[in-house]
Amino acid sequence: MVKPPIQKRITIKDVAKEAGVSIAAVSYTINGTGSVGEDVRKRIVETMQRLGYRHNIAGRAMRTGRTNTIGLILPDLTNPFFPELVLAIERAAAKAGYAVFLINSQDSTADELAGLNTLMQHGIDGLIWCPATDVNTMKQAKKTLPIVVIDRQMHGYDCVSSDYFQGGKRLAQCVLQQGHTKIGFISGPKHIESVQDRLDGFKAGLKGGGRVVWTVQTPFAFTLNEAAQAKLRANTDASVIIGGNDMIAIAIVRYLDQLGKSVPQDISVTGFDNTPWSDLVTPALTTLRQPIPNLGQTAVSLLLERMQKPAGRKKKISLETEIVTRSSMIAATQS
């Protein structure tokens, strides 16, 4: 039996010789360090591709203690907000030369911990984490692992989120401008701080010009729980219903349709997040846009900064939101 020829492993020296540059220049190009001109860098990259050079990441990890990987733990990928956030984080990480390992905790603290253990076994350099609950599952990990909390504000961590309180105020002002003074509010689970911030901000934004006549909680889902359905069946006062996020708002529109009520002719509805679904449903949702690309970029930048400087005061970053007006809300005098 004839054995296939053993293919020679292409080394950094082979690349340097073929490209006509120094070994140091190739190393700088691979690791994104040092000073290499753009033309030289392109020639080196083209040479690596032509020769079939594959960088030995495991070897680099042994030398530097870095794997150039980031862990990402999110609570619910069925929520359209989070897949969009994943894309934003992956793009920002890739530009910085990092790969992302994703864990979907499915709103479970046990799955968060299991996911963390898996990520630690793969030697991640840092973690971006959106907590599933108010339980601090990363308490031990943060002693040795740089962590940025995203979409939440949590004591003792670097945090990046939208300014939910101000966003709630903006939405309230938009509702008042349309003449609505009696409002129903179906929030997400209030144990999540950002959920409570949305409601508190909304109430603060009414400034005596209107009032929330009833509130109820439901999970972040495209269907409402029985408590929320009961409130909608019994509603005789509210001329507009605020959904705690776009998923809830879509669920509200669907359930009102089952009750024989038309949105916005009979009752107006708004959402929160401006996920892609908000513009695809009928009627399209008036909602509050979160700066998702900026959230991802800021979280990655903050994590890389913390990886370089582990010590120092933790940062709390809040990003601005904005109203997106569509057809699910009309003036109260027309409803």
C-alpha cells in the first residue's frame, strides 16, 4: 500500500521568505501588534493564504496565556433582541481579533453556571454576560476573569445597557402627545432591574398628565400569561397598552384581535426595543429603539479595556434610546 506523501507544515519562516519580509513582520501581522505598513501587511496575508498557512492558536495560548476568545452568556435567544445583540458583539470582537463562544442559559442560573464552566475550560480571555436572574452566578469567576454585564446594571461589575429609565420617560411623553391619559402597562418580569426601570421611567414621564390605571407582569414571550389576558379582557379604561418589550406588544396585538378589538382603531399599543419584528407585524409597532450595534461595540471595547487593566473603578455606561413612530398608536381622540 502506497502511503500518501506527508505534507510539510507551513511555518512563519516559510511565509516570511516567500513574502520577502522579516519574521517579525509576519508575527506582527498575525498578532496585530508592532508597526507594519498596509501594503506589506496585505502581501503577508496574501502569502499566508496562498501557502495555506494556519496559525497555531494553541501554541500561542501556551506562550502568551491568551486564546483571543470571548465568552458570551445570554438568557433567551428566542427573544429577537438577543440574536441581534449577538451579531453586534461578534462583529466588534472580530474587528479586534477575537472569536466569540456563545452560551444560551435559557433563563436558568444552573445553565449559566454550566455554561461558565464550559467557557472557562476553553480558556476564554473575558466574558460578556446578560444575567438570567438577579442571582450573582459569576461571583467567584469575576475574581480572576474580566466580566462585562450587558443589558443590565449590576453592582461590582463593568456594565453596559440602554438608559431604560430615560427611555420609559420618552415613551410616556410620546403617549401623552397623542392625548392618551389612561394607560395599561404589561411589563416583563419585574425581578429584572431593567424591566422595573422601564415602568418607573414611564410613570415619571407622565408628570401628572396621565396615569397608569393598571399594570400586570408576563414573561418575555409572543404569548401572554393568564393574568395579562384577564387584564385585557377586563379593560374598560386604558386607551393605550404599553408592552414591556416588542414580543409582549406583539402578543398584546394578537390577543386583542382574538377579542375582536382592532389596533389602533379600538386601542393603541406600543413596544420597547425596536427589534426587526416590530416593523414586520401588522400594524407596525410604535416602539423605543435600543442602540443594539452600539451596545455590542461598547461592551466589547469595555471588556478589552478591562483585560488590559484589570484593576480600577468599574464603569457603568448607559446609552440613549429613541422613539420610533409607526402605526400601532394613534391619537386618543381618534381611537
